[in-house]
Amino acid sequence: MSKIIIPTPLRKFTNNQTTLETSADTVLEVIRELTIKYPDLKNQIIDKQGGIRKYIRIYLDDTDIKTLDQEKTEVSAGSVVSIIPAIAGGNIT
């Protein structure tokens, strides 16, 4: 099994769960499993085409999946999948 780390801003959609165990084989399957279990999370992560929203970063262990096989990246037992939503705001001077 692998573990999904749910970031603080998204925990309100997961009944404050911080992690979830999964046996999914790819990152996209991991995300789909997560959004089936917590349907309110779907609109936060999945776009209308069924892919991961562009402003969401997904890491497999310490590597951004954009440098791997993106949504098709294979997830093995013991891996950690981290969801990193974009944070906007601040003032650049």
C-alpha cells in the first residue's frame, strides 16, 4: 500500500483526514480513489476533462510527477503521494 498526504487546505473536504492508504497503481488512480471516497474534493483537484488541475502539484515521494510520467506515473507499495495546491496572494515589491 502507498500513502496519500492530504494538505491542510484540502482537509476540510476529507473530514480532516491527513492521510489515506491506497493500493492504486498510478497517480491518476490514486487521485480518483481519493475523490471517490471524498466527492467534495473532486472539484478542487480534477478538471472538467478528468485530469489533475494545472495548479495542483503532485509529488511521488520527493519527485514532481511532471518530471516523471505525469498522471500515468506508477505508484509502488510504500510510496508517498503528496498533493500540493497552489497558494496565491502576497505582494511583490
